[in-house]
Amino acid sequence: MLILALWACETGGLVVDDSSKTGDDSTADSQPPNVDTPKLAINEILASNIATLADEAGEFDDWIELYNYGDTLINFDGLYLTDNSTQKTQWALPSGQGLAPGEFQLIWCDNTPDQGTFHTSFQLNKGGDDVYLFMAVDGQDAVRVDGVKWTLEEDDLASARLPNGTGDWVHQAPTPGVTNRL
């Protein structure tokens, strides 16, 4: 099995961790060679939403944006988000839902899943945190699809991939649900 080294860089407070796209790292299991992961990326994060966008309850909760950078529909069944790489199935993306190619999905990270379908059971920490996207695989441990780490985020300043889904991480004005741009 070929093992590729962790690729990470530091940009301001953002520590990019794209190892899931290239192999494995010390925080998550390597992908079995026979598993194809969906082309679904953590595309943007806002870990300190003070006044950018309110959720359905009128609260300015932190959020993650997912993006389908592939050319097929991605079903959310068996996909999980977590802020703890040892709890790979911490919050299940809603089953029966999905994303068409080029579509975005906003996920509120507010530790209040009873507020709606896209509200997680964890929160983001502006002072430093990480978020991972995992996929359950029959007969195996969940495999990592994507992940990002940061050390400090500024109020109402997003970290986002440019271009969407596959690009390097940059700091920018938030663009929830639309194409990232500086």
C-alpha cells in the first residue's frame, strides 16, 4: 500500500489538512485501496459567525459549507461530520438527501440538532478546531473523505477553498451557498 505524507500549510490561522485527498495522516485512518470516496468537500467554514448569516431560528451560529465537485449526484446516506477524528460517526448527514454536481449545502454547527435537519451535534471553536467528513463502509471502519484544521479564525471572516472543492484554502468574505471568491 502506498502511503503519502501529510500535506499541510499554514495561512494566517488556518492550517489546511488535505491529506484525505492524497493518502492518510496521523489523525485519521488511511483509506482502504478499494474504496472510492465521493467528490464532496468541506468547501468553506465560518467558525465565528457574529453577523454574517442567521439560521432559521434567527441565531448567528457557525457553519460549514459542503460542495459537490464531481459530476454525479452524491447521496448523504452513510456520510458523517465530526469535530473529533476518533468519533467518526458523530453527526450523520440527513439520509435521503444529497447534492447534485456543483451544488452547495450549508450545515449549522450549533450543537442543537433539534433545530432542524442541517444542525449538528457539535460546535466550532474559533480559537482552533478541526472538522472531518467521513464515509461509512460496509465491513470496515469509516473512511475519511475530507478534513480541515485551523488555529484561529477572525469574526465574520471565512476560510474557503478557491476554486470550489479542490483549491487551496484562503481567507475571504463569507459566500454561503455560492461560488467562493476573494
